[in-house]
Amino acid sequence: MIVCIAEDRISEESAVRFLLLSLTKHCPDIPIVLYFPPATDNFKGWLDRLQQVTLRCPPFPKSIGWNVKSYALLALLEEGQEEVWWIDSDIILTCDFRRSVGKLADATLVVTEDALSGFYRNDGYRARAWGFEVGRLLPFCLNTGVLRVTQQHIPLLQRWQQLTEDKTYLKTQTLPYNRKPFHMFGDQDAFTALLDSREFSDVHLKILHRGKDIIQYFGPAGYTLQERFLNLMQGLPPFIHSQGEKPWYRQKTPPKWIDFFQYLSYVRLEVSPYNRAASPYKHQVEKDVDWLICSSRLGKLLFVVGFGNAALTGMPLAVLYSLWHFSKQLREINNRFDPKQAYEEYIAEKTKSVEMKKEV
């Protein structure tokens, strides 16, 4: 078993350091391969103390952003590695994750449940929109923040790579978020489509669930009351994923109370469970970690009232979200997310591309 991490943004260096420190503490026997092309001499010097980490700097050709996953995993499997775990750089560990997942068969693919946000239809929409025959239905979109693959999953990873190299898919990645079709919103949507398809419906899945196995801290629904109560009784899950807005990006001074929603969003980042898990490593990371300290009055109050506990701190915000959630109606889905229309637009785009090539 090895762990693979890949990051091409220098702005994420602090997060990479926290992930590595938590991994080496809780899983000191697992080799780690880190792809980090922008690594500075300072970072390389800091990394020398972590003997289980191997740094690889050359970037992958063709890969862009989160689409790097299939490239990195395939590269390691093709080198002969039997089992590879991918972990996103904005994740931190709270314990040895192997205790949670248990013994796994070689055929088992580990993937996580996505954050509780947006709209999901469990009718194989993503598979049908890509033009695949539906082979199974998943109750939620999958998240690829944590993945476990083996040699048996090479065909799946190769197919995933093909989808992320599709010209139509790459074109959608340049669109604003509110114009992206759900089935091409990102690499995990393409991955969900494949696992819903008839071609890969026999792949055995072990899904890491929200709250129990991973905190998907994304938006106001990122850490629900139910998940917090579960963690108070059973302890924190092994993975905490800081999705969306990052606490290390927040401004140093909080917005004014009059900007109520901006203020709450700021406080939500201050009391993030990621911050609580990262705090023990703040003196080892050797970077500016002022963002770990609450700056707003409400953030400081929540931290004190919650006794610094990741599940208790921020619970009043979870209560506010629950009240708002129960009072609102489910939003209607836009026609652009209709599977039939999405597939027709996809085919039209493909046909247009072929005709242009013939004309040339």
C-alpha cells in the first residue's frame, strides 16, 4: 500500500504540509508519493525530515487541476504498485484510516460520498447524459477526494482518463459554475457516470460515508447536526475534507455584521473541524497559520462554548442551517441538466467537430 498526493498550486502548500504531518503521525509505515511541481527549496528542506515521503516534481502532461488523479494513479499502478490510495491535498487525518475501512479485497474500489449540497437525481442521470447504458443507480454523487485502487481497476482509470480528455468535457471546464452541466461539472461526475454505467456496474464499491467516515465540509450543510452528534458519541472520522472555500484563504479581518451572510460564512471557516484537527501541527508546519485562530467575536465565542471540540464548535451554525433547510422548498432543476437534452447537445457537439475536420 502507498498513498498518492498531487498538487500543482503553490497556494496550497500549507495544506500539503498539514496533510503530510497528519499522515506521518497516524500512518508512519505507509510510503507516500507526493507530486508537487512548484516545490521550493524551502519546502524540500522541510520535507527532508519526513522519511516516508518521496517527492516527484515533474508535472503530468495534459493534466489540468483535479483531472490529474487518473494520471497519477495509473502511473503508480503501471510501475507495479499493488494498492494505491489517493488523498486530496485539502484533507487532514485524525487517526489511522485503515482501522475504519478494515480488510479489503483486491477488487474493492474505495470512494467517498459527496458533500450534502446541490441537487442529485438517483436515476443514473450522469451515465445517461454521457450516453452510457445505466447498469446501477447510486443514491448520491461520488466524491474522489479519497480513492483506493488496485491493479484490477486499471481499465476503469484508463476510461476515466479518456473522459477527462474529451474535448467537450474540457470545454465545459472553462465555463462559469452556473453554466456547467452536472454530468461534466468535474472529474468526479465523470467517475460517477462510469460507475453507474453497464460497463463498470460490476465494480465492487466500499463507500466512505459523510459523518461516519469523512467530514465533507462544504458550505452551510458541510457538517450537519446529525453528523456532529454521531461524532460526539463515536469520535471524529479519519478524514476531514475542507471543500469549497478554504480557511487558509480567508481574510484576516472579519466582515461587518451588516453583511450577515458573508459574516456567517467567515465564522464557518473559523470554526471549521479542519482547523481543530490542524491546530496540533501548527508549530511543525513552519508557515503562516494565523488563519487557525478565530478573529471574529462570534468565532471566539463559539470556540469557547464548544470547548474547542470540533463537533461542538460551530453547532449553533448547524442549527441555523437546519432551520433554514426545513423552511425552504427544494429548488427546481434547470432544463440544461435534463439527461436527454444534455446527451443531444453532446452528440451535436461531437458531430460538429467531425464535420469541421472533414472540411479541413
